[in-house]
Amino acid sequence: MSLERVNNFKEIVIKDIPLIDVRAPIEFKKGAFKNAINLPLMNNKERELVGIRYKNNGNEAALKLGYKLVSNSIKKSRVDAWINFIKQNPNAVMYCFRGGQRSEISQKWLEEVGIKIPRINGGYKAFRTYLIDILDNANTLFKPIRVAGKTGSGKTTLLKEFNNFIDLEGLANHRGSAFGSFILPQPTQINFENNLAYEVIKKSQTFKTILFEDESRHIGKNYIPNNFFNFLSKSKIVLLEIDINSRIENIFNDYIVNEISSYQNFYKDNGLKLWQDKMLKDFMNIQKKLGYENYKKIIEIFNNAKDNINLHKEWIELLLVQYYDPMYNYQLRNKESSILFKGNQKELLEFLKNMI
């Protein structure tokens, strides 16, 4: 790896190389890369002032202001932060937006204290373009197979048995349903795409076939990029079939028992109340699709379940029968020609292991 500039983006991904992002926090928050830490050359206010000076007086005046704003103890604290990170991550690489002045200045300041670190040629913009190109041209890298099944079938659990599985819901931090959000927020769309591209590059190094759960385009607020989604949509499907009682148990454990526990661990005494409020809001969001009578009945059962947790299974069954299953059956009719195999969990595991 060059001591000055890095052009091999694939190597950064495959080797999980740590990255120092010297852009301002506001830029980092919008989107960055896996294994990146934000140790900015300038904070948000300093960047804003330098930007105004550049617009009004040009590059030389902006540079002069930048050096003035980031000097003495401020400069030392930022260089020290880079040094500390590099000591823990000797193979680290640095980047700014275009691989220009900010990363070059940071690089030079480190060289002044005897530390050399490469910077990404073209910076964030070039690396981001590379990752988007990977998603746009994924059809040249691997063959996808989707695992489909009704809500609560345990598709994710089955797929986690395979090393060639890319977990779209895991990357989006969302289970893809109306009730699928977690306590922690979803990533930005940019970070979702970047992390997906990382997974594609890594998995396609080893596997010619990659497994996915059959997803809609949107997973919570994140969405699968158009070209990549269209590529997945044309792939073959294996269908996981499971009885409704097992599905109710799966949903009860995942969405009720485990979620209540997570909320109580995270929010302590207020956890149960916050989980209940979240669920009521989710019910409200699909009220029109449920119909008023179904909605009213589900809310009644949900409120009664506050005294008996097992009553949640009643509204889960109603929701499956009246909402999720009809919607799934309609969608499946349009996918019949893509179905490669149908079976229960054991049969699907055997089929996929023999196929891949």
C-alpha cells in the first residue's frame, strides 16, 4: 500500500482497513464508510466560516483563515487524536471529501511529527462512487437466490445458517414490517448502501451464489437501490412453508417477549410503557389497511394483554389472517414462475446446502 495515496478500494473493503474521516461532523453524519472514525480537521463552525471565506475571497484566503482557526492548542488536540488512533490502528488510511486539501494538510501535519499515513485518492467521493458501481453491476459478481415465506416463518433464522447470506434487514436495522423498528435508529441511506456494497464485495470473493431474504424495496426508511433491487427481483425463489401456530410463536417471541426485554433493559422502569406506546403507534399507522373493526378488535386484545402476556398471540393471529397473509398471497401469485423449491425448514436447509 502506497505511503501517499491509496487507489485500491477493494483492498480497503476486503481487509477491513480502519479509516480516519477528517471531514466535518455534519458531513460524517450524512454518510461515511464502515470502519471509519470521524476525527475532523475542522469542526462544523470552522468549516462553515472557511466555506464562506472561500466563496467571497477565494481559495488562498480560505486556506489562511483555516490555518488561523485550527492552530496552537486546537491543532495539537486534533493531531493528537489522529496519532492515538494510528497507534491503535497502524494500517489506517485517511480521507476527506475529494482527497484534496483537508486530507493533504492532515497528512502533512502528521509527517511533521514523524508519522506517515496514506490518504484515499479521490477521497470520500471516489470511494463512494466505487461502492455504488459495485451495487449497480452486482449481476457480474454473483447469482442471487431469495428465500420467501409468510410473516413469522423464521426466514432470517434459517438463512443465518449460511455464510453466503447477506442480511438486508440487519444492515437496515429494521425487520421490514410495520412493527419492525428497533430501539436504535436505522442507518442513513448512504450508510445502508455503503455497508451493503461492503457485504457484496466480501461475499462475492468467496461465493458465486448469495442468499437473500425476499424483501420489498423499502426496509423501514431505508430502500434497496433500484438497480440492485431489480437484479434481486429477477432471481429464483425458494419458499419456506410453516404452519400458522409456529408462526404465531415466532412472532410472539421476537416482537413481544424479546422486544419487551430489550425496552426494559434500555429504558429501565419506563421500558414497558414506551414499548406499548410504540406498538399502539404502529397499529395506528396501518389502521386504514386493517379496517376499523379489525383495528378496534386488535387494540382491545392488545390492551387486555397488559395483564396476560399470552393474550398477545390472539391479536397476532388476527393480524396474520386479516392483514399479512392476504397481502403475501397476492404478491406470491406474481412470483409463482420464479419458485424453485417449496418445503419446511429442514427441507429448505437440505435443498440449499446441496445446491450451493
